[in-house]
Amino acid sequence: MLINTAAYSTILAELATHQATLVAVSKTKPNEAIAELYALGQRDFGENYVQELVDKAAQLPKDIRWHFIGHLQSNKVKYIAPFVYLIHGVDSLKLLQEINKQAAKQQRVIDVLLQVHIAREETKFGLDADELHALTDSLAAQPLSQVRICGLMGMASFTEDQQKVAGEFSYLKMLFDKTRSVFASERLSVQPASFNTLSMGMSGDYQLAISLGATMVRIGSLLFGARTKP
Ligand SMILES: *Cc1c(COP(=O)(O)O)cnc(C)c1O
């Protein structure tokens, strides 16, 4: 076995009580490991690197829902646009516009999450609260027909300090609720009903994340073992 089946069952049971979705983060892991988890029924998988995602999607079953969870460069959107299920890390209007354009070429709508920067001490990608607000305002003024904004994504600080992590998750949940009410109050192409996903929590902090409102967690090393690359 290349995967930790006991951890998988435990995680699924924990998530079920909160109706949260598991994205199994398979970056740097071989197709054989993904296939093992797939055989147990897992369909949502997350990848960080465009080329790796494209290769795996070509080789693995077509009903896998591929989540792109890394930092996406505009010039690479075209490679994943034909098949990607959800793009988690969108943090600029420029990137949204490119996703919109590539989705139009594929005659589809692409679901995305806006990434918010919640880790106070680290430099990670993402929007701050003001930038998020500005972005939702510009989407109100100029809707994008081929992109569906489905929620927010964030990564907490990498620390043992649970109180700090809890504070960051709570902050993201607050922004999520606020953004959802903005979308509900404005006449947007964004359907408030589809703004329903809060992607937060990884191997080390997913339990805290679901207790604080996550609807989707992204778990890699607990399922597949530690990685040598980040
Ligand atoms: C790698 C990664 C994960 C999974 O991390 P683990 O600690 O291995 O569970 C989750 N989210 C993002 C954005 C990642 O890059």
C-alpha cells in the first residue's frame, strides 16, 4: 500500500459529520498511489504544478475531479482549462480574466475560489481583505460569464500555535460570510447559492479548520506520506 488507508477512513468519518469535502493532495506522488485512493472511492484530487497535473489527468481515470491548488500563472491557464474541476488559488483580476477567456474557448464555465492571505507572519500568495473587496466590486461592475466564483481558500501560518491558526481560520470564515452576503445583495453573475465553498485546512490543521467552518479540506501527507519536495 502506498497510502494510509486508516487515516483515510478516519478523515472521511470526521468530515462527514461536518459535510465537508476531502481534496486528496497528490502533488509529487505517483499515479499508483492515486489509483489506490481512487479504488477506495476518492474522486477529488489536488495538484500544485500545471505540467504534473496535465500528465496525471491524461493517464488517470476521466471521472477524477482535479483541483488546482497551487499558484497559477496566467500563461498556463490554457493547459488546464479543458478539464480542471476547481481552481483554488485565484488572487487577481488579471488571472480571473484569463481563466474567463480560456473557459470561453473551451465553451465551459470554470469554478474558482479566491485565495485570501491569512497567515500573518509568512509571505504567501493571496488577497488581503481590501483587495478581496476591490475584486468583488469589480466583478459586480464587470461580470465574467465563464467563471463561477464558488468561495474562498486560505492557508494558515505553519506553526504549532493552535490559537494563532484558529484566529486565522476564523478570520477567513468571517470574510467568507461577508463576501457571500455582498454577492447576495448585488445583482451579479455570481449566484449567491454557488458561493458555498470554504477551502481551508491541511494535514496538520484540518480538524481545527472544519470546526471553524471549512467545507473543503486539502490533505496530502497524512494520506500519501511526507513529501521530499514542498
Ligand atoms: C501541499 C498543499 C496542501 C497539502 O499539505 P499537507 O500538509 O501535505 O496536507 C494543501 N494545500 C496546499 C495549497 C498545498 O500546497
